[in-house]
Amino acid sequence: MTKVKIQLVNVQCKDTEDVTGADELYLVGALVGGKTTKAILTTPMSINDGEVKRFKPDQSILFEGDVPAGESVKGGIKTYDEDAAKDWSKYGDTITGITSAVSAVLSAAGPKGVLAGTILSASVKGVGILASLDKDDLLGSTELVISSTGPAFEEVSWRFKKKGSFLGYSNWDYTLKYRITRS
């Protein structure tokens, strides 16, 4: 068994989606490895052009668990700019909803038979308690398959951007960094 930990380092904004000011960036997703299922949901952070921000310490762990040799942590992350207000007091219930939705998919197919994209899709369905999710701007989506074997420490950058109109509408450019440790 290898203990795998995946942790957010920071996010850098080169260009916000919102032309009038800061974006309200948050992450949704889930990761599964070994017997561990970890829901991902961060509360919105205000971030503007040229800023680098860290996530709340209690929301920075994307995954931590024992993964058998030769197996991978699978799932993914979606990033949004919050445009419609949500009831963030239901944060704990939403985490439970994500975990339940992903667990149902795993029960049906078994963890080895589930693709990263299926886990990611189930995690977004589990956010149903935040009913206005579909009104928010999807900034990026990535599927993750992280092997239990590899270097003891690595840092990965994921860039998500869109070049929209020449007037600057619907443009954005972000780089999210996360750290993988194996022991």
C-alpha cells in the first residue's frame, strides 16, 4: 500500500471571466483510490487579475488515503465562477451528497471498473443541493488518474483558459497547482 496525498497549493489568475472585477472561484469534484472516496467542494474565493491565492486549509486536501500498488486515484475537478448565490450553509450536506453520489456509482460498477470521468460526473450530480450550479460559469474540467507509484513528491499545474471575443468577454486564464506525495 502507498499512502497518497493530493493537496491544493494555489491558484493564479491571469484573466478573470468577469469583465467588471473579481471572479468567485470554487471547485467541485471527487477522487477515489483504494477504499477512500473524497468529495471535493471549496467555498468561493474572490480572485482578480494578477492574483495568486491559496485555498482554505480545511478545503485544500483533495485526497488522502492508502492505495494498493499498481492502482490509481481516479476522478476529477471542475472549476466554476459563481454567478448565482448559493446557500453555503449547506456545505456539509453538499459534501455528503457528493460522497453518496460517487459511492452509488462505485457500488454499481466497482472502483476498478469506473472511469475518472464517471466519478467526476457523479460528483457534480451530488452538488444538487446547490441548485443554481447550472447558472454558474464552468471555467475548466479535468479528469485525474494518479498512479500510486511514482515520485515521492511532485507538483502539477493545470491551466484552464478560454479565449473569447476580442472585446474581452468570456475570456479567462487560470493555473491551478496541486501537490502529490507518496509514502
